[in-house]
Amino acid sequence: MTARRSIYDFVFRGEMVQQSVNANLDRDESLRASSDRWLALTVPAVVRDSPFYLAAQKMAMVYSSVATFENAARKFIQDRLLEELGENWWQQGVPSKTRAAAEKKKKDEENHRYHGSRGGSLIYYTMLSDLSLIIEQNFDLFSHYIPSIEWSRQIFKSIERSRNIIMHSGDLSMDDVQRVAMNIRDWFQQIGG
């Protein structure tokens, strides 16, 4: 390949990447604009103008990261158990108290059919602290991905503490937000997600 052709290919690939980035930014901006219009029509101005609302919007970004982490961790744990234990993973791989609590939540949810659900699998009815217990009970199945039970327990405990503050309408400090981000990043880097 000639040097001119190599430069041309490099520039062309760069242009294609830039067009893709621009298209994604345009789409995101369009979604943001439609979301803003929806909020303007749905949420009363007295609420939108409140300092509580502005603080809640900031925490909503953190919540989105925590929710993504929670559900990705649940899926990772379920996939590992399903792979190693088979279709009976829930009975074999989940502590009995965790199973009972999750099954109770699911049954309660089924009584309120008009309302959305947490998910199709019972693992989506568990709490973050339950995920630590599942890993602990099956550590031999997770040891390739997780350096120690204590490491995963601390990750879940730290994120759950911040999650609970957000879910109960509290505000996290910037240090707390950075800690959440660091823990989530560490988890995904460790398990390869």
C-alpha cells in the first residue's frame, strides 16, 4: 500500500468515525429535547423550578449508573450460576432466606398486575446485599472473576449505601458520587464487563 493510500484510508476512517459520533450526538440531543418537552408538559412549573427538583435531576444521573450496575451484576451472577449449575440454579445457588424474600416480593407484585414488574427472573427481586451472599455461597464459581468475597461485599455495600440515599430522596456529596463511580468502574474492569 502506498503512503498516499494509507493516509487516505486513515483520513477516511476518521471521517466515518466523526460522522457516527455526530449522528449519535444528534440522536441524543433529539431525545433530550423530546424529554424536556415531555417534562414541560407533565411536571408542574412549581416543581420544575424547585431547588429540590434540580438536586433530584443531578441524583438521577447517579441513579442511572447504579441501576445499570445493579442489573448488570444480577445478570452476571445469574449467567454464571446458570452456566455452572444449570436450570436449577435458583434452588442450588441462592441461599434459602434470599430465595424466600425474593419469591415473596414477586408474589406480592403478581397481586398488583396493573403495575410494572422488576423483571422476569427472581434474581431481579434481590437486594444488593443478597448478591454478596449469593457470591459467597458459590465463590468457587466466581473466583475466576472476583478476587475475594470481601472485595465484592465491600463494592456492593458501598454502592448500596449511596443507592439507598438516592432512593430516599437524599443528595450525595461529590465524594460519594466519585466513590460510586470508582466502585462501578472497578467492578466492570474486574469481571470484564
